[in-house]
Amino acid sequence: MRTVDAAGLEIGDDHPPRIMGVLNVSKESPYKPSVFNDPTEAAEYVDRNLIDEGADIVDIGLESANKRLDVLSADDELERLDTALSVLDHVSGDAVFSIETRYHEVAQAALENGFDMVNDICGFADPEMPTVCEEHDAAVAKMASPPDLTRPGAIEEVDDIYDALELNGFTDKTIVDPAFGGWSEAKTLAHDRETFDRLREFRGYGYPILVSINRKNFLRDVAGRSTEDALPVSLAATSMAVERGAHVIRTHDVRETRDAALIGHEFKRRRVREPGDVSVEELDVTTPREAERHLDRIGASTDIAAESVTRVFELEGLSDADREALAAAAADAGVTFVGGETGGLLVGSPASLGRVSGLVTPASDALEAALETVERGVR
């Protein structure tokens, strides 16, 4: 996992989670507390509600990305950029300033006049965007999107989201964003839940991950909360996202989100990371699909993915004959079986565990049913 330097702010596994606060200079944006068109008032909000509360990055949006609204042209965004630049002139606090846009012309004007990074909500659908970011040595958050400047984030299936992030490649300072939220009519809450459940897979690209999950519908639905009452579910998900490998959390609730992110960071899995002439990094891999992403990244066959992780199942209520038959089958399948008085533990890769049921002879009906459950559990 590479570290991205965003104007001196290092983003990656070896650094604390970074908080991206949000300011909008578009009257269309739905979250009204973050919307300003007076630069002085906006700067006061940035200093008081974002930077002073713990924002490392301030993301300024020029238009709402709501799918129900007309898309502004690059010229329209450039007109609003003057307001955003005035905000920078009035801010007294220290932060990395990000411009949210889909157009390379807007990104270039922003980077030339004081902005530090880009938040591309159309994920390089504008093919000139990566070139502009590279020319300015700027970090860029790349949200998974189709090759269409009018449809940011309009991808549903997790595999398609993952593949969409490859659109027009990556810069050395790319941060990937899997695009949580209702960006298309076809995208469901179940799609977002699956994306969150499989968040570790996005580490397979080797770039830091940004998530924007603040008060999102797929979280509110779990607890039955309105947007106004959804802060607790956002904070719970923030800790989980950081534990699963997210590096930047985009939010309107800066102070609370910072605390939740730090808890996730403190209690995430500790893995070996040792730089040197030959560096060593223990990858954060918990499922075969996550292993597949890393194998694919280095151009290797994914055939061994199912052998790359270990699962442990406890079986209770085995007869003596069942334990004896299971021990023999486990040895033949390459699985470790540790027996107890009335049961035992099966330890092995998903592939090897899936082979056990076909090797048990003889097997009672109870043992066959138990092994079928194990087999389903590793699919």
C-alpha cells in the first residue's frame, strides 16, 4: 500500500485516518449547513466547524452531484470557482484544500490558484484529469464512475465498481473512492451494504481509500433513522471502515467522525510493515476474493486465492466414529483437525475445507449435514 503525499499531508497505512470536511458553494446542495455563497461567512465556517474540529482536508464543492439536477458545464463551475478561491483567501486555519469537480479545466484553474488536491467525482471520465493532476503534483480522489461526465457514481455491482476505478488509469497520487450512495436509480441499499462488506477488496489496487458514508441511506435503513438522527450509525460505520482499511473519511460531522475514525485506527489489525532494501508487508487479506485482488495486481494467477486464507470451524456433538472418520478425511484434504471430547476444530483454507466432505468414509447423517454447512460457509 503506497503512501500519498497531499501537499505535505501523508495518507496511507502508516498514518492516522484523515478527515475530509465539506463546504459547498452551490445553492443546490442538500446539506444546507455546509452551503455558503459569502466568502467571509464560508471561511468562518471552515475555520470554526471544519479545521478547528479536526478536518485535515477541506473539500469545496461547486455544484450538487444529485442525479435529479442538471449538470453544470465547466464554464458554469469556473464562474463559481471565484467564490471558492475567495474562501481560501479568508481562511486562517491550516488544512489541505480540495476542489470537487469533474472537469480538468476547473481542476487546473483551482490548482493554479491555491487548491492542493482534486476530488474527481467522475473518476477520470474526463481523460485530461489525470494529466492535470500529475502536472501539478496533486493528490486526486477518484470516485468510481462510468465514462460519462453526467453520471458520477452510477455503477451498482461491487465487481463493476472495482473495475470502473481503472478508467483512464491512476496517477501516483490517486486515492480511490468506491462511490457509496444513491448515484443511480438502479443502485440499491443492498448494493451499498455489499460494497461496505467487501471494502477490504479495494485495497487490492494498492492505493489509499476514501469513503463518503456520512448519514448515508444504507446505514440509516439498518437502524430506521432519519438523516437528522443518523449520526450514531455513521460513527459506528466510520470505525468499521477504518478498521477495514479506509484512509480518508469524508464527512459533514467532523469532530465526532474524527473520534470514531481514531477508535477504528487504534483497534485495527496490526500487520507487519517493514521498509528496507527488501520491504515486507503483511497484506490485509481475510477472504479469497481479497486475495484475488492482490494476485491480480501483481499479474499473478488467481488460482491460489482459495488457499490464501485460513478459516476455523468448531463441530460439537461428534461420535467417536465421526471423529475418527473426520480426522482421516481432514488429513487427506490438507486440513488440520484437533479433536476434543465431543467435537473438534477444523482449520484450513476455504479450498481444503471444501474437500473434506467428499473424503469422509463412512459418515453419519449428522456429520454429513455438518460438513455441508462448513462447505456452504467457505463458498
